[in-house]
Amino acid sequence: MGILVAVIAGVFTLFLVAGLTMVLETLSRGIEASEGGPSDASPFSAPDIDAEVRGVTTGLPANLSWAFRYDGLLTRGWGAVKRFPVPLFLGGFALTVLDSCSNNNGSFGDLSELFESEDSESVGLLLSGASDTLAQSSMDGMEAAVIAAAAVAAVLVIGFVIVFSLVIGIVKAWLTNGWLELHRTIILEGEADLSRLFTSVDRAVSIWLTRFISGLVVGIFIVASMIPGGSAVAYTVSSGSSLESDPATLVAGAIVSLLLLIGTSVYVGLGVWLAPWFAVYDRSGPWSAMLQSWAAARGNRVTLFVFSLVQGLISFVALIVGILMLCVGAMFTVPIARAINDLATSYAWLSARHGNDAAERFHI
């Protein structure tokens, strides 16, 4: 019976995920229809590129397979790193350090990872200690001032973690804007203006909101995928059985949840992956950037998955090589791998936007 509950919960979750997906599909089609014409204001400002190259539209082509080619990761990305090693390394290094500070991979919103970080564990321990102190005070008559101090300390730690996450997120959004602008100058102008990396502050808040909304969307799908596992635990507890006495139900719920988690994370993650590029290059608002990314991924998720999978392999190889270099080498190999991957994505996005003929005149 417990296994049946897990299966039923899994079917319910499938319908729920399908419904949420249909909502996003409907909203993204509305954005695509209302913003699908040529744009009067071009976000590009490359003086040596003619109007044909600078002319843009708000939507990418329906088929992205020719632009997001995995073989271009090394030919374009590594080629740019060899030509402009210093600015690309510095940008990759800065973003890698910020990613490690916020304990995520830089793809989604920073607050979505807040309560998975080590800082949240310390907050939990402090809150637990405060509650234990409160309980103990009823027995040994500890003064209320001590209890209040523990509670204030817990609140301060929580506030510090939240503020720290926000600051890191804003700084990372600021550098992301400059990072993508640096890519654009390299690709369109053949120049690496390092000042772009640190002076492009006008879109920082918008990019942070884009990342936050994208992370929130992914988080909703992840929570939904946990329903079968939670239902299995709830059924086991409500039936009066211990968790150890009914492992089959728990295993069934865990398997169903895991399958849904992997499927929804990949599907939804690929759907919002390109949102930062729309936010920077199209100067779209946070909500529009997320929906434009979802519309661009429609029918192209296999292409984007293969592209991102090769990026993951490049990052993994770079990490292994860095570890073999007494770990110190990772300080160089990991940022370089990030530069290769991100610049190749920018090249693919700009190629899809401008067209194959214009891409042949790009500078890398």
C-alpha cells in the first residue's frame, strides 16, 4: 500500500509539473508574440560593425543547433583565451571566487542556495542552542537577560547571512554584466577592454533579479519533485509504522522523487539558462529575460543539454588537472575553463542573434 501511495503521488506530481510547464510555455509564447518584431534600439555599440551586424530582433531563431555547437567551445573559447588571457582569466577568477563564497554554480539565484550553505548550518546550531538554553533556564533559573542575548545573537547571525548573500549576489550580478559585455567587445570588436569588467554597473540589480527569478522557478519545480518522497514518509508515519520497519515505501518514494528531480532540474534549468544573456545583451527586464530564455529553449533543449554537458566535461577536466598540479593549479585551470565556457556561450548567443553570415565576420 505504501508503494502505491508513492506511485500515486508521483503521478500527481507529474500532472503538477506539466501544469506549471504549460503556464511557463503560455507566458513565454505571449512574450514571443508581443516582442517578436525587429528592435528599433540596438544594444550593440561596436563602431567597426555595420548596421547589418548590429541589427537585432528580440527572439532567437527557432533552431539553435547551428549556433550552439559543442565543437565551438574549444575553437572559439580557447582561441579567445589565447588572444586575451589576462582579462578573461581575471574575470573567470573573480566569478569563480564569488561562486565559492555563495556556494553555488552561478546559474541561478543566490538566495535559493542560502539555506543549503554552511552558514545556514551554523545558524541552525545557534538557534538550537538558544532553544536549549531556554529549556534549561526553566530548570536552573537562568536569568532572562542571558536568554535574550542568545536570541539576539541568533537574529544577528541570520541577518548577517542574509545580508552577506545579498551583497555577494549583487557583486556577482555586477561582474556578470561586465563579464558578458567584455565578451561582446571581444567578439564584435576584437578588443578586450578590461574596464568593461568592472564599470558596467547599470544592470546589476536587474541581473540579480533575473537570477533570483530563474532560481525561484527552478526551486518551485524541485520542491514539487519532492512530493512523492514526502508522501511516502508521511504515509509511513501516519500508519503507525517506524521508518525502519517499512523501507520499501521509503525506497519507492525516494526513487520516484529522484527521477522527477533529475528530469525537472534539467528541463527547467535549461529553460532559464540563457536568461542572463537576454538581460545583458537585450537589456530585458528580469521577468522578460526569463521568459525569453524559456522561449529560446523550446525545441532546443537537446542541443543546449549537449552544449552544457561538454561545458561540464571541460570544467571537470580543468579541476582534475588543477588537483594534479598540487591543487594550486586549480586556481588557474578552473577560471580558464569558466572563461572558455562562458565566452563560447556568448559567441553562440550572438551568432544565433545576428545570423550565420554576420557571425563569419566576428573577430574570434
